[in-house]
Amino acid sequence: MAKTTAKYPVFALRLAQARERSGLSQTQLGVLAGLDPSVASPRINQYERGKHEPQLKTAKRLADVLGIPPAFLYTDDDLLAELLLQWNDLTLRQKKDVLKQVAATKTLRGKSSPKAE
């Protein structure tokens, strides 16, 4: 499993990654997520530096504004993070197809076989 390694907590890294990907400034993200404009930039900055982590409801609002699944902000697995970003862009039909493919792969591999790679 690919893991992130850094001096900042996973949430801080993922939030900064998603915000930069969206092209929003810290202030814009905070305001769009419902933070008071006077504290929006410093609060997002504190989240991205790992000084504070928001409550789950705030994290969900941030994820909604960024167009990402909230789980992206919490995973330390880089491959899963990428999958979550891709997942969010799929249609419901495509998501069901992916789940079927994963289930089929699991069945082919067998439950007792070791995981590849």
C-alpha cells in the first residue's frame, strides 16, 4: 500500500492538495465553506499546517466545496486518495461497473491468495 510521508498530518496535506487542485485561495475556500471572511484565510492556513483539524461537519463542507469525497481528506494511502478523486467524477453506472470489476477480480484471485504487489 502506498503511503504518504511528510511532516504534516494527512488531513493537512490532503486539504492543501485538494485546494491547490481546485485553484481556490485559502480565503476563497474558507468563505465558500461558510467561514466568516475575517477568519477564513487564517483558519484554512491552520488546517493546512496541521495546527488544527476541523470538526467533521466542517471537513464535509470543505470537501463539498472542493468537489471531493470527505474520505480523501483522511486517507494516508496515496493510491486510495487517487481512486477517491477519480471516483467522484464517475457516474453512478460507472461506479457500479468498477465495483463489479473489483468483485470479479477478488473472485478470480481467490480469498486465500496473497495480494499482488
